Amino acid sequence: MTQSLSTPDGVRFLRTSEEAFAGLPEFAYAPRYLSVEGLRLAYVDEGPRDGPVALLMHGMPTWSFLNRHIIARLVAEGWRCIAADHIGFGRSDKVIDDGWYSIARHVAAHRALVEALDLTGVTLFVQDWGGPIGLAQAATLPERFDRLVVMNTWLHHEGYAYTDALRQWNSQWQTDGLFGINIPDPLSIGWFMMLPLGHMQSRDLFGIITTKTPPPLSADAAAVRRAYDAPFEGLGREGMAGPRRFPLSLPFDNPTGGAAADQAVWFETLKSWSKPVHFIWGGTDAVFTEAWGRQWAGLYPQASFDLLPDAGHFLQDTHGREIAEIFLRRLAEES
């Protein structure tokens, strides 16, 4: 049963029932929790305590479930894998006030996790909004990080060219936009995810909106759909503040909430990154294009760049095992 609670400072939030997460496919990891501003930040911490550390970030509108295939493969190789759910996502608490959310708050929450667990020698995996939030840690706590794995993301900086797809994404989440109006009813996050993951077509998405009739899914796809819906089960519209705020925090639309100035500093700081950095890119992503990924990688003489030609924006879900294998191969080449 969903709980409606408040922090000691009076911030109202919802807490998803743990029953919503029962039986998730390939994600039988027990949650752990860190208190941040009176809220529970949920994370998984799998693998040997003395293993090399991987910190895996997620973006919008996903949660640590996105990285399940990478986690499984790395744990099998003796790695310690840590993957947190941003506040408003996954098993973490969901503040119901849209205005509470900012990129600065997400960055601070992850810094609290890195410091509370005293993580060192970290390999950082980032994608989507996990890029700015995670790369902020590497830029400000470089002594704790040994290498970066960068996938379909960005850091805002002067001259960055936002794609039409990203501008459209922002527009669709405005109050009068397609998703601003229709998520979570009749279009849930899980059903939305079926489109970029290749389990349905655009006409199916619009069919859900216009007729409230979802298309049939295979058993495997249905299980994944449920996993992406699980964090918001029973929360209604007010429980969706976290997902709403990410697309409305893009710096071209909301420079303050999107930490535009800070992102530019992190981008400049990381230009001097001299440790290993591996770019693994989904080639069909219209939001963060292959051309941008190659341009970014070109700033680092030590960088590798691996293209997954048929992978899209959510490449950890669709190509997680391949990502893990590419990373392990690149890791072996470092020595």
C-alpha cells in the first residue's frame, strides 16, 4: 500500500509499496537506503565488498532496473556494483512538489551516497540525466574515480547544439504537451518505455492515448513493462513529479533548475580528465547522436569509442550484456 508521508521539514512525499517490486525479471536485488534530506534514497549494492567498484547511473524515466544486465555481468566478474534510484524514481521516495526537484539536489544526493559508502577506485557508468548527475561527481571528487564509461548523454556548455528530438521531448512534457497531459493516465511510464525499447510502434502509443487500449505484448516484454511501471504503482499524478521535472530541467528551457552554469564548469573541468574514458554509444538515438558522441570522445586522446549501431537511447536495457562485454574488453586493453 502506498504511504503518504512528510519529512521533518514538512516536505510531503509518497513511498511506493515494496509489493509493487515483487517478481521483477532479472532484478532480485535487495534495496538499501540512505537518508537524504529526510527522504529515502534507494540503491542496490551487489557483489563482493572488496571488488572493484562500478557506480551505475540511470536517467529519465527509468530506475536502477535499467542497468540489470550490466550489473549481473560485472558481479559475475567479481565487481561490486552500486546503482541508486534518483529521488522521485524507483524505490526512492517521491516528493510530490514539482518545484522541489532540481539537478543540484540530485547531484547532492549522489554525492551523499558516494561519501557515505566511502567509494574509491570507482568506474562510473552514465547515460541520459545520469550523465550530468554522475559526471558532476567525477568533476568534483576526481580522487574517488578511476575511469568513466559514457553512454548517450551530455553536459551542457556554451555552443552545445540541442537536437530537435530533445527540444520536442521538452515540449511534450509541458503542461499542455502530449506527455504532460497523458502521463500517467492513460499512458503509464511502463507503456511509454515499450516504444523506445522496440516492443510497440508509435501507432500503438497513440492508440493507448485515444482508445485506452494497450497492444498485446510478449510475456517477456510485459514483465519489463511492469518493472518500469512498478515505481509509480498507485501513486497517481502527484507521484510523477520527479519524472516531470527532468525534461523540464533542460538548460535551454530552465537554466537554473538544470544547473546550466554548473554543468558548463563540469564540462570544462573534465576536459583535463587524464584517466581512462570509454564511450559506448547507441547509434539510432536521435536525442544524443553518434556525431555528438564522437565529437565529445575526440576531446580525450586516451578515449575509446564503441558504436552499437542498432541501439537506441536506452541501450543499457536493450544491449546491456554487450555493453558489459565491451567494457571488460576495453578494461583488459588498459593494461
